[in-house]
Amino acid sequence: MKIYDIAIIGAGPAGIAAAVEAYALGITNIILIEKSNNHSTTIRNFYKEGKRVDKEWMGQKLESNGTITFLDGTKESTLDFFDDLLSNHKIESAFNEEAEKVVKNGDIFDIATTASNYHAKSVILSIGKMGKPNKPTCIMSPEAKKRVHYNLDACSENESVLVVGGGNSAAEYAVDLAEKNDSALSYRRPNFTRLNAINLLNLERLSSHGKIRMLLGTNITAIEAIEAKVKVSFEEIEHEVFDRVVFAIGGSTPVDFLKKCGVELKDGEPILSDEFETDTKAMFISGDIAFKNGGSIVVALDMSYKIVQKIKLDVLS
Ligand SMILES: Cc1cc2nc3c(=O)[nH]c(=O)nc-3n(C[C@H](O)[C@H](O)[C@H](O)COP(=O)(O)OP(=O)(O)OC[C@H]3O[C@@H](n4cnc5c(N)ncnc54)[C@H](O)[C@@H]3O)c2cc1C
């Protein structure tokens, strides 16, 4: 089993800086995991073409103490800047892989992504604030939307809940619900290909005991409200009525992701030490996701520099 010194989740300014500053400190056994097919999704997708990029963004005056010198520029020059940083260092990267969960077993973190599993002595969560759950494309009335969710927060005991999806999040939601709810799992494919062994085993066990109804090979076409419930129509089978539908079809809000990783939050903000470490030793948070109202590029660079210094001293020495 390969064990990385650092697993970095999210290749925005914070994640790239963590990788580059780690290299500068001689730590090269690292993996950078990014859900998109390229780095810096926030800058790429949310900045207008030609946008001026200010080093002192929203009055946040700061110099990064690390080796990276960031200057004012434009959207394009900023993306080039981070391109160059990445290509000047041979950083092992996993693009198109969304991290779904991080769990610590003993001294080692297990990082489950949509495509693989990684193991590391330390983890830096640098996922930004812009993540959103993927939304379904089926027809849905506005009234029905009130009973359609993207996590289990609104579900209570004894409700009938349809979970939709074929990944580990969907499986875990269905398993969580099975004890106290009438739960069903709809997946568009006839079998699961992306589940870890534990989730697959749990689903098989619960479905064989009649605790989860498996609706495999089903595609939802419409969701309508009927009184305080929702009627779900499928392409392949008869419609069914549920109290709620929970979609887990990829993507998650950053806060949901942090909760899944066991990070304690207060007022929506992660609780961190002065050195940006969570309650879980060797799990750190860098960049926008550390703050309620986001940070800035230089703030992210500086945080990541401080975090890798701390990892070198505390975790790897
Ligand atoms: C419109 C706009 C204008 C801005 N202008 C400026 C400016 O002029 N100057 C300035 O300093 N700052 C500016 N900012 C703020 C700046 O963009 C952020 O502070 C900075 O991008 C934060 O970097 P980050 O690495 O923390 O997060 P992000 O840049 O959001 O990067 C996070 C990365 O993590 C990836 N990711 C998310 N979830 C997962 C997952 N589960 N698994 C794997 N990968 C994942 C994302 O795809 C993304 O690539 C602006 C922000 C916006 C929205």
C-alpha cells in the first residue's frame, strides 16, 4: 500500500501552494487530488474574461511568507502563473477525481475518491467554497423541490425516503436510513461499479433483509408533489410515492464534505487551531473553506506555507 506524506484535496491556489511549498521543504511524496479536469476551478469558472486580479483582494493586506511571490494580474495571467508553478514541479496529481470522504485509521488517512483510494500521513483540505451538489435533470415541480434534498439533514425517523445515486455517498445515505426509515435506492445502472467493499456488503445485507429496496436500472423522469409527499415517476417501472427524495449524484457543498471528514464546525466555519489543524491530528484546512466569507489568493498561499511547515515539523519528523 502506497502511503503519501501529504494528500492535498483541491487544486486551487491553496492546494497548489501546499504542493509547491512542500516541494520547497523537500517533501515530494505527495498527491494532489482535483475533481475537475484542470486546476483552479473557481478562477476558471467564476472570474470574467480579462478580470483584473488584485493581490489585495477586498482589503485583505498580506504577504505570503512562503517561496511563492504572487502579484496583481488578470484572470489569464493568474491561471498561467499557477500552470507554471505546477509544471515546474513534478507533482503527482489525480485530476477528474472528486474526494468523497477522508477517514483516519490509526495514524493513516484513507481518502476515498470517485475513482480510487489513497493513503497518507497528513491531509490538507483545500476545496474552496464554490462546490455544489449535482442537480437532477428530471422534471420537478417547485412544490416537489421542497421535499427533494442533497443530504440527510431534513430526513426524520419513519419517513419513506428514496435515495438516488450509485456512488459511496448514495450507498451510505441509504444504509444510514435503513434502520429507522422505509428506504429505497434508485440507480440508473443495473449494478454498482464504484462502491467500496464495505458499502457494497452493507447494501447487500440490508437489501437481503428487506431493509432497503433496490431499484437498480431505474431512471427518474419526473417528481411531483402530492399533498405532503412526492410522486416519483420512472422510465422503467411504475411510479412510487415517498416522503422525500435525496439525490447523491456527485458534488457536495463544502460544509457537507467537511462534516463527512469529521471536521467540527461552529456557525458554518471549521474549528481550527492557530496552525489551521482540525481536531483530527494531521488533518489541516487551507484557503477559502477555512472562512465564513472566503479569503484571497495570497491568504491561501500563506496558509498553505504555514501548514506544510507544521506538517514537516510535527507529522513527518
Ligand atoms: C468572482 C471572484 C473574484 C475574485 N477576485 C479575487 C482577486 O482579485 N484577488 C484575490 O486574491 N482573490 C479573489 N477572489 C478570491 C479567490 O478566488 C479565492 O480566495 C481563491 O480562489 C481561494 O483558493 P482556494 O484554493 O481556497 O479555493 P478554490 O480556488 O475554490 O479551489 C478549490 C479547488 O478544489 C476543487 N475541489 C472542490 N471540492 C473537491 C473535492 N471534493 N475533491 C477534489 N477537488 C475538489 C475545486 O474544483 C477547485 O479547483 C475572487 C473570488 C471570486 C469568486
